[in-house]
Amino acid sequence: MKEAKIMNPRAFARKKIDIVIGTRPEAIKMAPLIIELRRRENFSVRVISTGQHTDMLKQALDFFKLKPDADLAIMKKNQTLDYITSSALLGVGETLDSDRPDAVLVHGDTTTAMASSLAAFHRRIPVGHVEAGLRSFDMQIPFPEEMNRVLIDRLAKWLFAPTELASANLRRENAVSGGYLYVTGNTVIDALFIALKLHKEPCSPVLSPLAGEAPFILMTAHRRESWGKPMERICSALLEVLRRHGEFRALVPMHKNPAVRDSMKDILGENERIILCDPLDYPDFVWSLGRCKIILSDSGGVQEEASALGKPVVVLRGVTERPEAVEHGTAILAGTEYDRIVTVADGLLSDEKKYREIEMRKSGNPFGDGRASERIADIMAETLR
Ligand code: UD1
Ligand code: UDP
């Protein structure tokens, strides 16, 4: 048998990419990209977890059948931003020293993403930022994520903006110095489409009271700036909305953070129309997004997913870095004041015509077409040399 002659062996060397994740949304939004990059021959991909989250991260990765190649396991109860930053910076730095990747990819705005970008920068390893350019233009909301985004965008060589608006933010800041800026769509839509395709029925027994047509409101809340009083107002507002709409139940999958769970259990725990549960597996959560009547949430990813499903979200924040969802009509900013939350949610549940109009929006969602990972992988193949 004749052996194929490799003229230039270097041309065939796979490029090494380390993808660093730490929290649930990073796992969900990077999973489609990890899968796509691994499908291609040009890359050798390692997944590094800082372990900023534990069970919530694993739960998200399990659905995509992914496991971290390295886990720094940094999470502890009541972890401070300084602790996450310093332990991720040191841990990721050491991992990069032994891996020596050609590039590092991070996602979004978490402290894991910010510290990992910095660790790569310190080693002159180029960084790609997936979901670049989101801005609320308020450094306190979301905190500390708005600052994290700005820092990561300054540190990155590849800026993968999900939308034209995010790309315009980056151009306005002159963030693209000697690097690349592309509009790719958001990988969350890739993840959502995977879940919609694979799972039609819910698996968790906690969802069984919602089988059939039982109408319900879905609520999630976890942001740092909402801990304490704002969280209490959010929960009380949900009780009032339920009081006004006796046919509805509420499904509240609680974040694992005790600061969030304690308030939720105190205020919502005794109400038999409320299902207070642990975080749901991604496909079960996607099922809930599709089946609920309205969503109350301060989550970033949920605003994007709801937009693709044509589902109204009462956004439990004063500002959003996803104004596309507001313009699209699926997201309505309510903040964390009791009266405003009740008014907005009550309005959506009472005005069927307005509700139907929002539902119609699902076809033109501004966040992507499910092919963002493919585009990012193409760009990396073209530009990582
Ligand atoms: C983090 C991110 C936030 C992101 C969110 C997604 C930062 C500063 N914050 O916030 O941007 O929106 O994740 O959910 O990066 N815990 C567990 N098990 C888990 C996960 C968390 O017990 O699997 C508990 C721990 O007690 C931990 C606490 O939750 O100390 C807070 O976790 P942390 O990552 O600091 O903050 P999040 O609010 O989750
Ligand atoms: N999510 C999930 N199970 C849940 C709640 C949320 O899988 O019980 C998913 C949700 O679909 C979205 C992501 O988690 O993709 C959002 O994560 P989170 O709200 O924690 O973070 P954020 O998007 O606000 O950064």
C-alpha cells in the first residue's frame, strides 16, 4: 500500500483550543460550540471547568453528554467575587501553562469568563469571546456582569457578537484592535433547538401537576443585585398575581444559591399553587418555557429563549443588555418594584389580544437561527493560524 505523502506536516497539525466554562449558562451556551468544534478535524478541544458551579453545571453538561477534561472545583458556599476571581485566575493559569493551547474561548459575562480571559492574556494566548458586545450601560445592573463583559471584550482577539446591535456597541467602543469582529447569532438558540428536537415530554416528576392544559406562570430569579429586599418584593408580587388569577399555578425552579432559596422558601413555600423545586434539567426547563403562559425572570438566557418561543417575559430588572427582546415585543421591563411587576404580569394575563400578538413574534426572533456555533467554528478554522 502506498503511503500518503505529507508535504507540510504543520499544515495538518490540529489547533488546540481550550474552552473555559464555570456556570450553568456557560455550559448550555458553549455546549453546541464544543460539539461543533469537535466534529471538525482542524481542532483539538479541551473543556476546562473552573467549577464556579457544581451540580448546576453538571446538570447542563449531562444533557449534551459532555464532561470537563479538567475541573478546578473552586465552588464554595457564599463565595465572594474576589474568591472566584482569584481562584479561577490562578487555576486556569496553571491549566493553560500545562495545556499551551493556541486559543482560549470563553462565554458571556461571568467571573469565570473574565478571570480566564485575563489568565490567557497574561500568557499571550489569544482569546475568543462568545456573546461579545452586550451592554446594559449600567455598571450596577447586572452586577458584576456588565464590567466583566467590558473587560473581556478588551482582552479578546475574536469578538463573536450575537446581534448587529452588540456588534455596533463594540465598534463604538473601538474594542476591535487588531482582532476580528463577527456577527454570528447567539449559541443559546442552537442549544434551544437541540433541546426542542430531542425532547417533547418532560421527565421530572415535579412537573406532573402541570400535565395537560393546566395553566401556569414560570418564574426564575437569581441576580446578585436582587438578593434580599428586591427578591422579597418579586416573590410577593408573584403571590398577588396568583391571587388575581385563581386558575393559575406557578412553577419556580430555584437557583442553588442559599441567598436566593431562603427568600423564596420563606415567602412562597406555604402556597400549594406554587411548585418550588430544584433547578430543572435543560430539556425540562425548555418544555416549561414552551408550556407556561408567561415568564417572570431576571435571567439573561431566558430572555433570549423566550424570544425564540414567542413567550412574554416580565423582566425583573430595571435595564437589560438584550434590548432586542424588548424591541421584538417578547420582553417587558418591570424592574423589582412590587406594583410594576403585578401591573405588567396582570396586564399580560388579562389582555388576550395583546398576548396573542406577542405569541406571533416567535418566527422573527432577533437572537439567531440555530447556526451560530457553525459560524464560529468556520471563523476559527479560517483565522486561527
Ligand atoms: C453566577 C454568575 C452569573 C450567572 C449565574 C448563572 C458571576 C459573578 N455570577 O451567579 O453571572 O448569571 O451564575 O446561574 O459570575 N451554588 C450551588 N450549586 C451550584 C451553583 C451554585 O450550591 O451548582 C450556590 C453556592 O452556594 C454558591 C452560590 O450558589 O456559592 C452562588 O454561586 P455564584 O456562581 O457565586 O453566583 P451565581 O448567582 O450563581
Ligand atoms: N435553565 C435550566 N434549568 C432551570 C433554569 C434555567 O436549564 O431550572 C437554563 C435556561 O434555559 C437558560 C439558562 O439556564 O438557558 C439560564 O441560566 P441562568 O438564569 O442561571 O443564568 P443567566 O442566563 O441569567 O446568566
